[in-house]
Amino acid sequence: MAALALENSVAADQNIDIVILIDSRCLLDSIQPWIGKESNPMIHKFTDGDILRDIIELLRKRVAKGLFTLFIKIRAHTVEFFNEMADRWADQGALATENVRWNCPRLRLIFSWMEDEKSHRGIMSKGLKARANLMMAKLELRKHNKASATLLEHGGQGREFLGLHWADKDAVMKAKRRLLQRVSLQFPCAATFKRWGMRDSDECHLCKKLYLDCVAHAENLGHIQCCCPALQRPRIAVHHGIWRELHATISRWSNKNDESRWFFPLAISESDHCEWTFRRIVDHIGLFTEWSDQVAREAFKQEIIDFHLRKGLWAHNEEKEYRSLVTKFLLCRPNGIGFNAKDRDCRFIHAPYTCSTEHPRGS
């Protein structure tokens, strides 16, 4: 509409100053680079360059005649009569099929897609990239039937937390991308590259370097997170760091109004932690303290055996030899534990391990 207004002022040969009310900040920003003698913009970098070229030429003609032209930015849809009329004419012109002047293709790619049986169109943006990533993940998901695919295809199982993490603006984009690669089975590793035809072998090069005489295991995400011996120390460091931060966060949000009801002994600080065994936990809460008394100790171990057998956690042994299982149980270290001395409550924090410690090739 601005181009037509300028064109009418020049064609009518009216040597008068004009003021144009416009609600398009995009046009004002596009014209700005051509103001001044030292500017040297390029028209092909702007959207709707064919319309912008005509507007600039008309403005130059008015400047050459010594005419004053002023653009005033107004708010759109404010019931300003002429602005509303211009919007209606613009809508009619967009639908016109005859006497079309500015029909050059846009310099930006316009993407179209179907979602919920509805057609959508848009230029490249962060939102469109997110949609493309999601659609690509859904297409890849159909090709697999492993644990990650099962997690995404069925309801529950923490799926809502994946969405909340992806929507969290405070979460690092790199972490979001890795999460998306993980759940869509596109994590960059040897097994993925082999599946895509980019590598001939899926062997782990670290295992192959450490154990020359052994057959290297497949390098997949489960192997990297749980099994690769070369990455043992980094895995432990990352594991401890995650739990330190988690314990500190739970402790901070569990004690409100400056009232320290809950005590998390494993979370000493965000940079230090302590690991408690079940034996130490039992001794701390006073469930059993007579470790020096052999009779009492054996009776307590029998209670542990009866509990596990009653719950079906241990298989029945005809020889009734459960000593090794009891020893392992007392030496187990939970991921986290919290004590509430006031309410005499004890809570364990445990995270299920979704990655198998085995080496399924190609998983």
C-alpha cells in the first residue's frame, strides 16, 4: 500500500509534501539501510525485494524533486479509518488473480506440512526447526522396537517429563538436542553411523585400543553409558555430579520456611557427597545396633531373609544358604536417602537404570 501511495503522488505530478501513516515496522526497518550516503545495502537480501525496489525508486524521485516524505508508524487494528481500509484493500489484492504486479517469489523458503489433518505453512524459524526435529524423530521411531521406542510409544513411564524438559527455557539447548537424539535412536556413535551406512563397523574404538586380543563391543549409547571400560572414571564422575545436584535440590525444596525437617546425609554439598550402605542406614535409624552380639545379629539377618522371601525378591533355596545375599544386601548403597527425625520417617531415592549392562549389538 505504501508503494501505491507513493506511486499516486508521483503520477499525479503533485509537488506537495506527504505524510504516510503505516502500521508495518518491517517496511520502515527495510528502508532504513538506504538512508545516508555511506550505506551500501543489497536488495536481494530483503524479503519482497521487488516491492521494496519500487518504493525506494519512488522515494528517490521525490527527493530529487525536493519533496518531503514522512512515514509515521501507527498501531495496527486501532480502528483508524484509513488504516482499516488499507488493510481491506490489501486483503483483496492478495486474492486477486488479474492485474498482478508484484508476484516475484520470496527469497525465503516457505515450508508446508500437515498436522492433525490441518495444513500449515511458514518460513524457517526456531519453532519450525523444533517441529521438523519432532517429525524426523517420529519417522525414525517407526523403524525400531527397542527400549527407547517402547518408552515413547506407550503412555506413562515418565514421558511427560521429557516434554517438560524440552519446553524448559532454562535447560541448555545442547542437553535438549542430546535428549532428542537419545530417545529417537539418533545418538552419534559407531552403531548409528553403521546403520546409516557411514561406517563399515560398529566396534568401539576405545575397547579395540585397550584390548587388542578381544573382539570389541558395539559402540552404542548403552555401551558408552554403562560398559565401556575406558570411560569408567568419567561415568562415575558424571553420576556423582548428577546425584549431588539432585540431593541438594531435593534438600533445598524439602525444607521450607527455614525449618530443617529433612536431612540428606549423602548430599554434603554440591561438590562433595557421601555414600551410605544399608548397614549404616539401619544402624543410624536404630533399627538394629547390636552388631557385636552374634545371636542378635543372626536373628536380624534371618528377618532380612524372611522379608525378601515373603516379597518374592529372592528365590527359595533348598539348601537355605542366603548368607552371601544378606551380605550383598547390607553392602548395597542406595542412590539417595532422606531422614525426617521429627516425624520418624525415612525415604529412599532410587533411579531405575534403563541402560542394560550387557552389550546388545546395534541396540
